[in-house]
Amino acid sequence: GDIFLHAKSNQVSKLFELASLFLRSLPKGSVETSEDIYSFVYQNGRDLSGFIDGTENRADDEGRQEVAVEKETGGSYVVSIVL
């Protein structure tokens, strides 16, 4: 399986430390590869094409569950941390 960790901080050093601690906390040999991707906010949250992400997301809990968990394949989990 895959693990996607989303962490947000204005201090890159804290992000690096958190990612290192998280990886070390996992069982030895359980991580084959890892990747750090740093990003930035562009024009008040737009993507590089100018699209405002999130404007089409379902607002109600039932709608979110409907699109997040596929009955045939299951779901995915994201850990999101704001420092």
C-alpha cells in the first residue's frame, strides 16, 4: 500500500524534521521509497492554469463519502498535519 502524508508549515526545517520522524516511526523495512515534494501558494490558491482548486468538492458529509470511497476498490487515507 501507499501512504500519503500532507504537512503544512511556514518553516521548511520543521517539515523536514516531521517527515524524518514519521519515516523513522514506521516498522523497519516497511518503506521501499519516499519522496518529499515542496510546493507554494500561487495567486490566492489557484493552480498554475488559474483554476481555483476545491470549487467542485462536495460540501456535505454524505457527498464526500460517496466520492471518497469506491464500493468496488475501497478508499484511500491521507494524513494532513498543519504545524
